[in-house]
Amino acid sequence: MEKKRPPQKKEYDKIAMWLLNMECNFECPYCFYDDSQRSLKTRVGDWVRERIPAINPYKTRFIKADEIGNFFDKTDKRWWIIISGGEPFVYPHFIEVVKRLSKKHLITIGTNLSLPIDKFIQEIDPKNIWSFYVSLHLGERERKGSSADELLEKVKKLRDAGFRVEINFVAYPPLIPRFKEIKDKFSAEGFEIEAKVFRGVYDGKSYPDNYSEEERDIFYDSIPSEIDKAASFENLSFMDVPCTAGKNLIRINPNGSITRCPHDHENLGNIFTGKMNLHDKVKKCRVPYCKCTIAIKAGCVDFNKRMSK
Ligand code: SF4
Ligand code: SF4
């Protein structure tokens, strides 16, 4: 039998960054979505929302696999759909959604990979799954009784099943001393760990500005590209520079609304109404800051025209 493998070329016409949900089974201290009750809400919310839709702390609306499949198919374009959350694997019928979308489109899934993946492996062919983008979240993983070793076994399983796996480690100050040990452990099995900077306040100091030189040296070379490095430590701006976001790239939010990108909230439609009004021409960026490394790396905007503030 031919071995299954991921696509070798990233072929697509347009990009959709789909923030699927905000519910998550983890409670990382540096999460953008600060909510100490979150995992309780996730469990109770899943049960209640089906019955009383008004009780919905994150305003997530659930879409069915065929609805979202038809939404993208009718554009007659091949989309690279980058799904993140929250935690996508807690979304109802998530595997069906991926199965339907991956018939015609290219998929990336951002996940903490803490939930079971056997069913996903059985049901999904890797041929249209560009990658899993796995966040290690070491402290929270261990707090929940799991470990880096357990994650390593899971990513090996995914790789054996033909999926491409990328792994990232948030350089949260108390975890930096463990970065090298973890990097070496995964590297010995053929996985590179990418570092992501922590944004926020720890021990009264704000980051990334307050990393010491020693701390930075530990993880800096593991930030994967020049674009990621710039977006990590500078305030990038492309104000008034032409950007194809809105035409070739969209952001979909948990309530279904479609916006130009994560920073420009111009409304371009909603997946639940099936309407999408993409720009027909390239427009200038009109927001002061951009951290959208996906748009920059995809060439939506010219990185060389950046201003750093
Ligand atoms: S896994 Fe991601 S979404 Fe979930 S709590 Fe951690 S940072 Fe937030
Ligand atoms: S440059 Fe960045 S912030 Fe501006 S429109 Fe493009 S993706 Fe959005």
C-alpha cells in the first residue's frame, strides 16, 4: 500500500484564517483570552448551548461541515484554510468539518494537541492537510498531568500517519530554562521546535521588552524567520502600504463574521449568511500595526516597506 503523505507544494488561490472558537481545555497563564472559568465554561457551554443558544460566553456559532464546505466550494477557488482557536478539537464535529473542507482545500490546524487524535488519523487523508501547528504549552500541559514525552509520542503518531507537524514553544519566562532540554528531546526524534515570544506581564515586568540578554540568547535562533523575528520584537506597521488582505486573505471570527485581516475589522460578510464581499482591487493598509505574519509571509504586503515603531 502506498504510504500516505502531506502535500509537497503549498498550492492555493486565497487564504482564510479561521478563528474557529475561543473555548479551550487549557488555561495557559499567557492566553490572549483571559478567562479563569474557561474549561468549565467549555464543558458546560457545549451542553447548554445546543439547548439555549443565548447562553454562549464566547459567542461561538457552530457551523456544519456541509455548510462551510459549500461556502468555500462555491467561490471556485482553492483556499488555504488555517484553523485556530481556542482549541479546535473541542469544536463540535470538528473532524467532519476538516474532512469536508480537505476534499478541495488545503488545511492547517493550530492546536495544543492534548485531546485524542486516533479518530482524526483514521478519518482524514493527509493529502490536503498542509500541517499541524502544535503549541507545546509546557507548563499548562504538565499542570494537567500530561508531559512533553506524551506530546512527543502523539506527534510521532501523526507523522507516521503522513501528517506534517510543526511545534512551537512559548518563551514564557519561568519556562525558558527548560527550552534547550525540550528542543534537544524533540530534535533527537527529527522535530524542530520553534520559539514564540511571550507577550504580557510576568513578575511585574512586561515582555518581550524585558527579556534579559541571556534569556533571549537561549531561544532567539529558534524563532523561524526574519519576519517572525521582526514581528516578535518590533511594532510593525504597513499603514498606507498596499496589501492584498481583503482580496486574497480573510479572517473568519467565532461569530462567523469575515474581516479583512486580524487587525482591520472591515466587515466583508459572514459564513452563516453565506455572503462574502471580497475587495476586487488591492487596497492600502489602514490600521497602525500589523502582526499578521501569515499575510506578510504570503506576500500580501511587501515586508521591505515596513515601518517599525
Ligand atoms: S492552548 Fe492556546 S487557546 Fe488554549 S489556553 Fe493555551 S494559549 Fe489559550
Ligand atoms: S498590512 Fe497587515 S494589518 Fe494591514 S491590511 Fe495587511 S494584513 Fe492587515
